[in-house]
Amino acid sequence: MLNNPADTTLTRHDRGVVVWFTGLSGAGKTTIASALATELVTAGKRVELLDGDVVRTHLSKGLGFSREDRDLNVGRIAFVAHLLARNGVAVLVAAVSPYKEAREAARETIGAFVEVHVAPPLGVCIARDTKGLYAKARAGELPELTGVGDPYEAPDAPELTIDTSTIDVAASVQQVRAKLVELGYLHAVSSDAGAQHRA
């Protein structure tokens, strides 16, 4: 794989990073990623959002939901995310990505990888049922739904775990931003500084 010559001239704050949101359907992955994207753009980052549903419609059209197909989908997302991140883009991936092995392979591919487990209880995801998937699973129309018919393998040591049943979107975004600052991928900028001035 070709190296990007620009990589050697970028500080860590300016280099790309992949924030990989994993969790069950209805956990809040895309909601948090979308809100975070707005904040990162405001902070001067170049940002791309790779949503699992959108990727399946385009990049992974035709794939099913066998373990092999799910892993192939994650691998494709990781490949695109890596290309973007090595060119200085902050890539926000929101995908169920249920299997540990595939996520760890993505981490190996990408390098600058921050795993965020969005982890409300399953009952909360079912109550939200934002896409109607759990209703279909109960009706027998979607037997392979992750968390119901298929397993979800929670991360052992994600960089961050967020329970969206206990905190709102704004607080979730601030937790991710704080983690990116802590890891050196983002400067503590504007909104933090403004809060200090108001204190």
C-alpha cells in the first residue's frame, strides 16, 4: 500500500482518525456520529460520515447478513475509512459491526482507530425501534437481526463506552470529543475555551 507523503508533515492533531461507533440497531450510533460531525467541522476538521445503512446501499449492495457477508462489509468500510483517514480526514463510522474479530481487523488496517461502544440495554433499543427492525424480528420477518437472532460481540476494551439510556446526544458528543482531545486527535478548542471564559 502506498504511503501518503503528506503524513510526515502533519501533526497528530491534523492527521486523520477513524471513530468507529459500534452497537445494536437503535443504540444511537448514527445520531451521535452526525452531531459529532457538525462539531468537528466547526473545529476545523475535514469530516466524512460512513453510515452502515448507506454503505450497504452503495458500497456493499448485494451482501446478505451471514457472518462472512457482515465481515466483508466491515472490511470494505475499514478500507475506505483508512484511505480517507490517511489523507487527514476525520472519519466517523456508524455500523453495527457485530463481531470482535472484524473490528480488530479494521483497527489493524486503520491504525488511528477509536472504538466507541454505544451500549444502551437491548430493551431500550427495542423500545426505540427507530427503523422498525425489532418489530420485524418479532414477526419472524428478520430472523438474523443482531441482538435477537444473531449475536452481538461487545468490545472488550473500547476507547469509550456510552450508555445512551442515561445521557443525551449532546453529552455523548462531548464525551467523544473529550476522548479525541485526550488521545491527541483534536485540540481543546472554541466551545471548551468559551465555557472557560463564561465560568
